[in-house]
Amino acid sequence: MYSIHTHTSMSLSGHVTIQTTTLRNTVAERTWSRSLRVPSELELDESLAIRIYRAATDCVIDECMRPGLF
């Protein structure tokens, strides 16, 4: 059985990192990580943080689910 675990972190300097790991029967098989920076002129409010999280997570999940990976 496969599962996908995603971890998101955000630093005070505006860096958002999304790390996704695919597991097979609880054993990690592959890990992807994406990092992006929020421009300093933007105010990082909850709405922007949610949009960044969704965009970055979608990018990583799309890469995980490429045909032929499993």
C-alpha cells in the first residue's frame, strides 16, 4: 500500500518549504522538496499563506503522481 505524506514549513524570512515523501508499507521510498520565497513587499497574511501552500503542494503532488512512478 502506498501513501503520501506532506510537511510544510515557513520561516520568518518568508521561505516556504514543502516536503513530500511517498511511502510503501510505511517505508519511505522517495522524497521531493520544493522551496519558494515570498516577496518582501507582500504582507504574508493567512490568505496568502494558504494560496502559497496549495500551489506548492500541488506542484509536489503532481511530480509524485507522474505516470510510471509506481
